[in-house]
Amino acid sequence: MKNVTDSFVSLDYWPSAGSFGFNTDILATNPINLSVVLGVLIFFGKGVCASCLFDLLDNRKQRILNTIRNSEELRGGAIEQLEKARARLRKVELEADQFRVNGYSEIEREKWNLINSTYKTLEQLENYKNETIHFEQQRTINQVRQRVFQQALQGALGTLTSCLNNELHLRTISANIGMFGAMKEITD
């Protein structure tokens, strides 16, 4: 008996169904199985009336139909929700594309603003540099002029003091005082 139950339990014993065909083995065919099932139904179903069976079958059929209807309604609701979700997804994708395009436009605009601002700053720095150079050149030129003038003045004073004696010096002072006096009379 143990070998018989082991053969039913073991999956290796049962060959997999590969194809359909006509089976001539009477023991392996359906008539025996059907006669056993009918015998069990007749034996256990003696007290069950045919109308009760039909009622049971009708109830089962109604439950199956109700389940199918409910499934169809749920499927319809799920399809509707799916369409709504797809519509929302399309809307969000469009908004994301707009944000992306606007973002790229804003980045491009900011880039050009930064470039223009940098060029303006460079121009201002160049102008400041040129003004500073010009100012330093003028200051240096003025300093050189002052030194040249001082050296020329010192040279002239040295020449005058070495060449002039007291008498010549007094005559030059008198002549200058006379010129200042004449200028004063003209202005009065």
C-alpha cells in the first residue's frame, strides 16, 4: 500500500502531458471516472431533489454572474482611473517640459546678462586704467617741469649772483621798481 501512495505523491512518476490523442486503455479513460462520480452522486444524493440541485446551480450561477458584473464594474472604474492618471501624467509632462524650456531660456538669458555685465565691467576697468595712467603721466610731467624749472631757476640765480656785482644788482632792482611803478600808473 505504501508503494501505491508513494507513486501518487511522487511527481516523477506522472509524465507531463505533451499532446492530445485517442486513448484506447479503458481503465485510463473517462467512462470509468464518470461512472464512479455518478455512483457517488447517486449514493450520497438520494435525499436531494432535482429542483434543489437546480436552485443550487442557479444560485451559484447568479453568484458567478454577480462576481463577473462586479469585476467588470471594477475593471471599468480601474480603466477610468487609469485614463485620469494618464491625463494627469500628460499634463505634468507638459508642465515639466514648459519648466524645462523656461529654465533653459532663463539660464540663457542670465548667461547673456552676465556676459554683458562682465563686458561693461571690463570697459569701466579699462577706462579707469586709462584715466589713472593719464593722471599719473600728467603728475609725472608736472613734477619733471617743476624740477626743470627749479634747476633752471637755481642755475639762473647762480649765474646772476656770480655775474652781478652790487652796482649792477642795484640798477636791476631800480629798473624793476620803475617798471612796476609804470604798470601801476597805467592801471590806475
